[in-house]
Amino acid sequence: MFIDRARIFVKAGDGGNGMSSFRREKYVPKGGPSGGDGGRGGDVILVVDENLNTLIDFRYKRQFKAQPGGNGQTSNMHGRGAEPMYISVPPGTVARDEETGRVLADLTEVGQEVVVARAGRGGRGNARFVNSVNRAPTFAERGEPGAERWLTLELKVLADVGLVGYPSVGKSSILARVSAAKPEIAAYHFTTLSPILGVVSLREGQSFVLADIPGLIEGAHEGVGLGHDFLRHIERTRVLIHVLDVSGIEGRDPIEDYKKINHELQQYNERLARRPQIIAANKMDLPEGQENFARVAEFMKAEGREIFPISAATGEGMPELMDRAWKMLSEYVEEPEATEDVVVYEPTPNEEYSIRRDDDGAYVVEGKNLEKLVAMTNFEDDEGLRRFQNIWRKQGIDEALKERGIKEGDTVRIKEMEFEFRP
């Protein structure tokens, strides 16, 4: 079974809590604060594994949570940092943030890694808050929550040369003829429902990966048939062998087939339509194929396409076709990626806060920095609470709430925390 899409949840480890403690030693009657910092949680990292070729494992496990950091200890001992969690994916995997649709990683090289959820840092112990005004702070920070998100994973086949064409034109037969691959072959459409790869070896040092990709039909760029599944996989190929049933025995005109498929490629991605393309006129062993070839060859000459008469059934013309594919592959120059395809992963900036009214009338204050502060504050500690209130006031949130019409006793909500407003 070939699985080329998956949806998973990743959660980085929370930072460990800082410790609030004081030195208690026999000959140190007034020992100062000695609470250690919490340890950093574990990141969640995608890593490319050459032994994988599908995303099928994610059908059975979809949630991945890294371990939290250890809590700080007395005597200024810091908590242990957690090990990162590695998730193995096959080469050719594209990871996107489900909420934004943004590409986080395009993983093509074996061993390539990318952090998709960053761990929270450990909370600071009370020893870190000593200053000239407060020589004995009692409060310590809680650990920062680790990032979490839903990811969508897509697998795009990594092949050098792709066989494109309508269903049942003989792509699977060509692959079986020139490589050791054993695709299912039958006289009905869509026998190939998933990409099949084979290695074509010509001479020593001359080999390439050939992909038999599910057949393309009209309307594929809009998702008709196997449309998007097909088009996703040929994005990686560098040379296309366009297979035509030159015999037309199924009632289709090979020239019209050629036009329609190239139209679908262009509609989906213009870069695909510009890839080097060779025409394979298949089924030349049939009388109808020999009758039609001259007309098709004349059309392809006008199009500037090279055409090779072949028969997947008898092997006629196959060596010449594969040799030409190898030569075009060796001459291929990668087209620069479009700006929108450039993969860059950057942490989300901590934006300023915003205020809105909820359905129940509560005032909801939102903002990354503020939400992080709430998560890392121990509200059961009086000093911790006062520190939170000072930061709250310095950021002007009290005044902003008053401008929005808040009154004494109204509810203010920050994530899961609620409190009554007191000027």
C-alpha cells in the first residue's frame, strides 16, 4: 500500500519549573536564595530516513509528544534537559503547518533534519531574581510551554525520469521492460494507483530512477480522477517521457492526448510544462500504430519534440529511448525555484497583545508574550503575582481595557486564566 499524505500532531516538551528555595546550612544562618532553573524540554524534529518510502506508519501513530525538562532543585542545581524527539520520514516529504498552510520543510536529502516544534525553556529559579532591592525573592518561574501544532505531510516521489500519459498507454509495460520493477499490468484503466519506481541501468556508471506514475486525464489540475495525486509526484522528476498509444485502438487520437496532457501540466504548474520531454510512440507492433506514426511524427517535429517509435510488448526501440533519456538527464539544468516555493522556517514573532469581547461578555486579552507570561507565572506565590501585575501595568493593558469600556467586576480572560477586573 502506498500512502502519500498524512496528518500528525506534534507537541514539544514543556520547560521544567524553576525552584524556590534558600540555603539551609549549619554555619550559614542567613543563606540566600538557592533555587535552580528548570531544564529545557525536548524539540520535535523530522529526519529523513532512506529506509522509508511511504507515510503508512502515520496511519497508526498520529500524535508525537516530546518529554518535558526536569524541574530545578535546591542548591542551585538545574533540571535536566530533555532529549529531542525524532520522527523519521521518507525522502521527498513536504511538511506544512495545517493552520497556516505554510511550508515548514522540504525534506529531500538523507539525514536532513528540521525542527517542527520548539521546546519550552526552563523556568528560572528564585536565585535568578536577586537584585539590590529584593535580596530574598521567593518566587520562581514555571517552565515555558513547548510549541504544538498539527502538520500535514505530503510525499512527492523522488525520481529522475517520469512516465506520463493517459491510462493504459503502456507506461507500466515500459517500466517492467527496462527495469527490475514488477508493476501490475492489466488491460483496464488505472491499474497503477500509486507510483512505482525502477532503476534503469544502461552501462557502468549510467543509471537513473524511472517512475511509473498513475495515469493523467483531462481535468486533473482540478483534481479529477487521480489528478492531484498524479501531478504531485511528477513535480520532482527532471525529464518526462510522454507515452502515447500511437495505434489509437481505444478510440483516442494520440495527438489530442498529447495536447490535453500538456495542458493539464501547464495548468497545474508551468515549471512542469517546461521540463524536457521525449515522446514515446508506443504499440508500434500493431498495424494501426505503423499507419498512424508518420502523422504523429510530423506533428511532433513541428512542436520541436523528439519522438521514438517503440513497442513495450516486443522491446523495439526501448534501448534508444532510454539512452536519450539518460543524455537529457545528464544535460539537465535545474530551474530556479519560484519565490513562493522557497522553504524558510522562522519562529513566529511575539506580537503585541490584542483585546476582544467574548460571547459571554468577558474581555479576552491575547498575545504570545502575555500568554507565555501567564503560563510561566506561579500565581499562588505573592511575589510572583505582584511581578505579573507590574508587567501588566507597564504594558498599558489596564488603560487599554478601560478604553474598551471595562468596569470593576468584569471578567478578564487570558487563555484558560480568568480574573475579575479591579482598577
